[in-house]
Amino acid sequence: MQVVTPVQPPHSVAGAFWRFAMPSIVAMLVSGLYQIIDGFFVGHFVGANGLAGINMALPLLGLIMGFGLLVGMGGGSLLSKYRGENNLAATQATLVAALVLVVLIGLFATLVFITFGKSLLTLQGATGITMQMSWSYVQIMSFGALISIGASAMPMLVRNDDSPNLATLFIIVGALTNIALDYLFLAHLDMGLQGAAIATLIAQLATCVLCLRYFMSSKAKTALAIKQWDKAIAGRIVQLGSSNLVMFIYFSFVMAFHNKQFMAYGDTTQLAAFAIVGYLASCYYFFAEGLVSGLQPPVSYYLGAKQYQRITQTVKLAFSVTVGSGIAMVILLNLFPQLFIGIFTSGNDALLEASKNGIRLHLMALFLDGFLFMAAIYFVAVGKSGQALFVSLGNMLIQLPFLFILPKFLGINGVWLAVPLSNIAFVLIVLPMLLLNLKGLRQLHKQQGDTNRVVAKHPTFDAG
């Protein structure tokens, strides 16, 4: 008699989730320090104009990060899936395809941003000293786009090679390097935003070198080997990771539109306040992205191993922690706004009041952003690239009417309210999609159980 039993992974559902989530959370938070530390030093050593200038640069930096996540999430998802299937040749081909994509996309990004970067800043309303500061930052980051993309993508590949702790360590090394160089270049050498950009690129290069050395070492489970570039696998990486790129295109576009609206209905102080509120929100964003990134490797593995019930259990756990932590963050920011705003500025009463207003209005539904992050990454993990793309693209499109119409009636408060109100509307669409997909997995699990019972009852059935 041959009885079909599913292969059980070495960890419980919660254990497998947290094994990947905790290093990923640390990695994303530490990675987020690149922006937050830049904001800290710029706010205190350059001032409100510097904060406004770096906020003008963020949409372009978001596109660079989006290209990195395109490769990292798409390639990482395939690596985990092929590992679950014990397909060594496919995992090696995936690694090679991902690294080649980093180089090709990096060179393309440099060409695009050097050619159109200044025009994109102008479209946001950048002029005078704000334009000068912003372009000095963007120009250097554009030349180093390949490094930035590699620093976003490669730790994800290391993580999905079943080495989440090493991936986190490599990012920590880069972040600590960035902090030290920011202190040197801004606080002592007075290099302004140009110094902040140079510090970031050097730190990101350190992370890239460590990741590359890992894949060339005996510690790697997927060793880097000279193989012919597999166009089909490269295409699949792009397909699976496209939702992440679109998510950051959304971020960049909406950020740029916000910048333009803040300059149209407010002034540089309002834009600097938006930068501060954005830094505070990013603390939750990076935590939430790290948390739900921990969902992707085990879910992709469970999909390959046909362990559907574990997928549902993992999603429930990720949902409760993501939304719960977001609600706690909203409460904390509203209870102690001055404490958090003081991290980035001091002695500017107008900037303080504008930032308080931004926290109260702009961040009131912050936890819904975490849910949408989770939904997009979940659909990537189960190979539903179309649904993942819909979540990311829809999240962008639904904000446009809110951002365009609300300020006409509510002025500057309408700009602050556009994101939370549009998020509420979009979650009412995405939540049923997610529940329907999970219902399908429960049906597959039930069918699998029925098959196992038939095999056990009829010993003549050959399950092999």
C-alpha cells in the first residue's frame, strides 16, 4: 500500500513565517535608515529648503528602488519555488538571469534619469534653491543607479536562498556605513545633499559586494555558475516582479503629484512638512514591507509543495500583525507628534504645526497601506502576477481623482487627505479579491484530503 502524505517543512507555520519575517523586518528598517538618516542630517544641517529638495528627489529614487524590487521579488519568488521543487538547474538559471537584469536595468535607468531628471523635478514645481539642491542629489544617484538597484535586489536573492540572516547582515553593514559617511560629509565637510548622495552610494556598494561574494562562496545553496542567459526565466522574473515596480511607480507618481499640489496650494514649509510626515510614515512602511516580505518565501515554498492550508494560515498571521501594528503606529504618532517631528527639525514653529496637521490627516489610515502591501506580495508569492499588478496599479489610479479634486474644496487639507480616503475605497475592492483566492486554496486543500483518504482506503491505487 502506498499512502500519499504531504511533505512537511522543518518549521511550523508561525516558525517559518517569523524565520523569514524577522530578518526581513530588520533588513527593511535598516535599509530605510538610508532615507531617514539622510532626512535627519539634512533637516538639522541643511534646513527646511534641504528637506524640500530631497523630497523632490524621492520620486526618482522610488523608481530606482522599484527596479530593484522588480528583480529582487520576481527572482526571489522563483528561487524559493524552484527550491521547493528541488530543481537545482532552474535555481542557478534564475540567479544568473536576475544578476544580468540588474546590470541591464541599471544602465537603462542611468540613461533615463540623466536625460530627463531635471525635467521631472521641474514638473513637480522645483525652482531656485530647491531645484539646485534636488538636482545635486539626483544627478549623483542617477550615475549610481546600477548600484542602488543591486543593493535593493541582491539581498532578496540571498534571503530566498535560505540565508535571511546573512541578507540582513549585509544590509546592516551598508546602513552603518551610510550613517558614518552622512555624519562625515554633512556635519563636518558641509557637502549638503551632494554629500548625502555620495554617502548612500558608497554604502549600497558595500552591500552589493557582500551579496556577490556570498553567491561565490560555499555558504550559498544556489552557487553562482556560468550559464547561458535564460530569456524565459528572465521574462518570468519581470512578470512576477512587475507589480512591485508598478507599486513604486505609483509611489513616485503620487509623491510627485503631492509635491506639485503642496507647492500649488501651500509653500516650501508645507512641502518640508510633507517630507517629515513621509519619513515618519516610512518607519511603518518599511516595517510592514519587511513583515509581509517574510510571507513570500514560505508561501512560494508551500505552493510548490502543494501545502495549501499552510498558505492560508500564513496569510492570517501576516494580516493580523500588519494591520495591528499599523493601528498602534497611528495612535502613537497622534499621542506624541512633537516628539517624533523633533527628530527632523527644531526651532521652526511653522514647520512643526504643518507637520502636526499632516500626521493627523495624512496618516489616519496608515494601517491600510500595510494591508495593500501584503495583498500585492501575496499574489506575487502564489504566482498571480495579474492580480498583484492590479493591486499595485489600482492603488495608483484610484488616488488621482482624490488628489486632484479634494484640494479644490478643502485646500491644503485636501492634499493631506487624498491618500487615506482613497486607500479606504480601494481596500473595499482588494479585500474580496484576497478572500476569494484564499477560498480557492481551501477547496484545493479539501480535494487533497479527499484524495489521500481514497488512497488509504484502496491499497491497489498507485499514487506514484
